[in-house]
Amino acid sequence: MPTISLNTATPVLTARAEQFQKAIVTAAEVKVDLSNDCLIKNWLGENAISVVYGDSNCGKSFFAVDLAYHVAAGQSWFNNKVKAGNVLYVAAEGGHGFGRRIGAVKQKRPDLHSAGGQKLKLLPLQVDLHGEADASAIINQADPNQYSLVVIDTLAMSIGEGSENDGRDMGMFISNIMRLKTYFNCHIMIVHHTGKDRSKGARGHSSLRAALDTEIELKADGLVRIASVTKQRDMENGKKVAFTLEVVELAMDEELEAVTSCIVSPADVPSTTANKKRLSGFNEVAHQTLLDAIDKHGRRIRDSEHFPSSRKVVEATRWCDEFKLRRASDETTPEAMRKSFNRARDWLQANDYTREYEDKIWFIDDPDGQGK
């Protein structure tokens, strides 16, 4: 019987292994692609995933409709160049409200509606992207590469029986989003809500944020709404645009009351320093002790898209220790100390002094050169 030597045997390659073998290239062989791969210059990539999130009634859907119209029309959006293409808007919340939004654009922006009305397709049905059936149905009703942008409005109405907070359920949702993105070779924009902890961004399991290329937060500052890029994988972070919601009277109903909707009207981004609430009390103490903590223990995190490379960050525990030291002479209990710190921490973030991620804090602005 012949002797078999494993050292001289040739391994059998599977089809997948052969595919990997052909795909692997050396660094010397890599060609730099300098073509424009932006759907909206400086904001959205062509083959990417984004989330637009914010509190209820902050204008998320109006913002998404306006953006979708500009892509369909190929018109500049907030002075950013747009690559024109077909759009599928999944209006999962449906209802009469969405039709009114289209009517408002048609009435007040006839140029935008005329240029993009035929290229903006609406699916006014609730969908289930937790299972495979609805993702397959969306794919099967259209040709590959048919859409440049697909908007899912909202995640909550598109995840079926899945839970936003469950890693497995969110993983299934993301998997179906990836299927849509791959089939259409398009950008997927998901409209979503803010969670209880603003420092963690959009609501739900952290795997959602990990899958995103772009994250845009919407906040109301009086009548002005501000859209801020809070995560950007391959483009500059921190960009902002501002807008107001202009009320449009569409018609009178059977009771002779006005039927209205709104359109997005660009505005100037408010100055953050001019509109910030004045520091006082424990909020001022927390602000000063954060300066101290960053001065002593702050560091830059340059290799993560979650933190600004131009700012030093510090752990929350270091900040809390400085806060306790500053209040060491106060006659107070540890529980009262903890509550006053947490209230001040929340106040500084809510009023745009600070931002947080994974219990690391930094200043939005750069007081006293802390970023140096």
C-alpha cells in the first residue's frame, strides 16, 4: 500500500477559496480611485448607509423628503453638489401626512417637483425588514441599480416584530439593509429616533451605529432645526446645516379649516456661543472640573471615527473625581453628590457644551485651548 505524505499533498481549493485567491492583491498593485463617489458632496456616499435621527417632531421626515427630492431632481442641496438618481422612499408610517408633504413641495417648490417628481418613487406601506420576505419583495419588484437612494422612514415601523434593542434582531435588520444596498448599489438612509441617552446617538442596539457610514442628528433650536453630522466614516465630520419648517396651506377641508403641511427652508446655522445658556451653580462647577480633568488626564483618540481628532477626551470617572474634589468641603451625602454631578453632566450635553461616547467626554468648542 503506497505511503501518503501530507507534506507533499496539494490542498483542494473550494470555490470560495479560489475566489479569495484571485481577489488578493499586493499593495503595489492597488490603484487609487479618484472618482467622485458622493451622492451628496461632503455628506453622503453613493454606496453607503446613513441614519437621520432626532426627537419626535424635530422635522426628521421633512428633512428626509427634502433631501430625497433634491437627489431625484439632481439639484444642489444646501449648496452641496448632488448626483441625480432615482429614489425609493419607503414611507412606512404612511397616512395622509406624507401625501401632504409631497403636496407642499409641489405647491411651494414647483421647480423641484417638476425636476424630481417622476424619479421619486413612494412606497406608503409598513414593511418588515426583520424577516427576509419584504426585503426580497422590494428587490424583486425592481431592476438592479434602479435606485441611487432608498429611504426607510422609520426604523421603528420597518423592523416588524424585532426589537431595536436586541442584537440579533438588529443584526437581521442590518443584514436586509445590506441586501438592498448591494442589489441597488445605492445609498440607504434610515430615519430613526433619539434614545434616552443622547451620548449613544440613535436609539437601539449599538450594532446599528457600527454599521453606519454617516450619522446625522437633528435638533431644534427654537424655530430653527440643525442637522449635524455626528459620525462620518470616510468624509469630514462635524458639518452642519440649518433650516426652518415653512407652513404651507394646501386647501380647506369639509369643515372649512386649513389643511397644512411644511417644507424645508434653509437658514443660517446659529452661533453656538451666542445661544448657549449661561453657566451657573453646579453646572458651572461641572464645566470647570471637566476643564481640570481634561488638563490632567485628557488624550486624543485619533484612530476612531467616534471621537473628534481635534479634541482631547477624558473618562467620566476622572471628571467625577474632580467634581467631588471641588465639592469636598460641602456638607452633602455621596448620593446627593452623585445626583448633582449627573444632572450637571446631562445639562452640559443637552445645552451643547459637551459630547460623549462610551463614557468619554469632550468639549464641542475648545475652551482655554483644551484641544492643544
